[in-house]
Amino acid sequence: MSKNRLVILGGGESGVGTAILAQQKGLEVFLSDNGMLRADHRETLLNHHIPFEEGGHSEERVLQADEIVKSPGIPDTTPLMQKVIEKEIRVISEIEFAGRYTAAKMICITGSNGKTTTTSLIWHILKKAGLHVGLAGNIGKSFARQVAEENYDCYVLELSSFQLEGVYDFKADIAVLLNITPDHLDRYDHNLQYYVDAKMRIIRNQKMEDAFIYWIDDPVITREIEKLQPAATCYPFGEKQTTATVGYTANNKMYINTKEHQFDMELELLALEGMHNVYNSLASGIVAKLMDISDEQLRSSLADFQGVPHRLEKVATVRGVQYINDSKATNVNSCWYALQSMRTKTVLILGGTDKGNDYREIEELVRSKVSALIFLGADNSKLHAFFDGKVETICDTSSMEDAVKTAYQLAQKGDAVLLSPCCASFDLFRNYEDRGDQFKECVRRL
């Protein structure tokens, strides 16, 4: 079947980038968005003379496609997608599409938590070492647009489960799987295995000469590896040294031992704090050694990395209270990591769009570390049902300004105020960045 007619559903960063690449490759391209486009995206499409529509889909035109590139945010349950599936039109992700047009090395990272930090850290290490490297996927500028406009030798791609759903022929030269914990279960029919299956597509098409780096202490991952028997060469990492681990910790150091390289570094010299970030540093270090980065360059990059916005980001200390922005914590496990890293009594701001959360995972940490809970959401009933009676002080708020002012009144000198919501942000905010930015702005006005 001809693949000349390409329809792109969704006019965000990935959709517009895909449209630019598709046009460059001579395809007949049409972009359709159910909502209104951002002004800069609209302008880009107009400047490139790419036909598009916004504010609704022309169903007949969409269904004439030979192939569809779908925004990761569009679930298959929408009426239009049901018709696309019924008509058996091939649906792929931007990652699959852009991967067809580049021979660059692909370093791909996924996991329920830590993938943005790890992706950014790997990119930082490689870029600082002088490699011509692009950063894309679920972060930064569209992968497809970079393939169209840049000529990178390798890409570091953060891949969500949604993006991996639409991958078929694409292959990661180096795949990194950090962890798998329940997330986005509303998207996966509240069936964890469907989510796990999407994550495990990261190793799809890999061969023995490719690398698969994973956290060996994760029971879900180890179960799936036993089941799937990956063809790639495996590089597991974990907290303790075993016969299998390539990366591990011992004597307050991290160690990486591959066939070609031995590397070690004192944990206290790592820029990122917390055990979860030791794992992120181990995974990044294994990638670096597979890419022949020198010990000296790797040590320097692991020591001076700045971290990513909205992930345990220290905002300010006001009247002896530290305010920390962890707006990127859109699931319960992310919040668990944040609470585990807290060294003082904490006022915790929680809430948003619940994705099928099970709050039992953080119950013990909340009981031992949290002095007050502030719920910030359009509907806090599920939070109340779980937490009422477990923490002495619980307050409801309906705006970030209200939440920060309430936290200011409740926190004692020496405490911390932590925004780590456990939930998506779409009930009150545009996205988690908007939520985090509003938090920082409100804190700075105190």
C-alpha cells in the first residue's frame, strides 16, 4: 500500500515536527487537531505551507490516510480512533516515523520514574564529552524536527509508554529501563500488564550487538526479562554487587564494570542526591562507558549536572522553611522517592487528576514524615477517603496561591514544604510545568 498520504493527529511539538519532516520527504501531509493550536505552532505550519485544521477533525479526510502519526496523548478509545482502527489504517508514533529517516545511534530511556533526569544526564555527559548529540522524545524539541533540520550522530530519547505503543520497526541501539511501577492505569484499562507491555517495547527489534541496561532489583522487570528473553546484551545495575550486576554500590562508592571498562566514584561527589538518583547515575554511567567516555569526563559530568526543573527542585528558603518543587511527580511512586529523600518534617501538597492511584505505597512515609497535608485539586474525595485520620492536619485548596499560603501558615521553622502531587495536572493547570511554575512564583511572592 502507498504510504504517501500521511495524516498527523495532534498539533503539539511532536505533531508539528512530524509535519515538517514528512513534507521534507515528499509525503502528502495533513495535520488535524481537535483543540486550538499554540500560536507558534500555527505560525510554523503556515510558514511551511503545510495544510492543517484546528478545533475539530474532518473525519472523512483523516480516514483517507495511508498512515497516521498520532500524538501520544490521544487514547485509542476516542470515537475517531475507533473508526481508524476499524478501517485498519496503520497508526504509528513520531518516534517510529522519524526513526525511518536517520542512521544516528539511538539511546532510549524509559521507566515510570527518573527518565527525564536520566535522559538529561546522559545527554549532558555525551555533549560535554564533545559528541554531536540530540535530546528529544518526551523532552525538548521534537525528534522528527531535529531529524529534518539537524544532522546529529546520536540521539538521547526519553520515551513514555504512550510513545512506545506506536513503535514497530524502530530500534534502540542502547535501551535503558529504570523501573516499572503502576502509572497511567486509566489509559490501560486499569490493567498493569498492558502498561508493562508498552514499556517492554523499548527492547523491540534489539539484537545481540545492542545493549539493554535495566534495574535488576525491580521485580516486574526481572519477571518480564525471564519471560521475554531479550536478544540484546544485558547490563543490569542494582544496589548491591551480584554475579549479574554491571553497576552497583559498595563502601559509599558507585562501581561500573563492563568487559572493557572499570569505573568508580564516591557517592558524595554525585551532583544528584538520594538513592533513586544513584540508580539514575549508574544507568547513565553504563551508557557513558559503552560510548567510550573517559573516566575523567564521566566523573566531571556526574559531579556538575544541574538536575531538571520540577524534579525535587529547591525553590527558596522562607523564614527557615525550605520550599521544594516536585511537580513532575505525577504518580505515587515519584512522590514516594521525594518523601524518602526528605530529612525534615514536611508539609505535603498533593492532588490533581487521579490516574487510578493506590496511595498505600506512600502511607508509611506520610505517617512518619508529613506534619500536614494540603490537597490541591478539583475533586479531593479520593484523597480524603484514604488519608483522613492518618495525618492530624488536612486542608483543601483550589488554587496554587491558596495552597502555598496555607503551607506558609502551617510549616514550622526547620520544616520543608513539598509540592509532590502524585497526580496529573490537567484539572487546574495546563501541564505539570505550569503547576510547578505557579508554585515557584507563589513561593517567591511570600
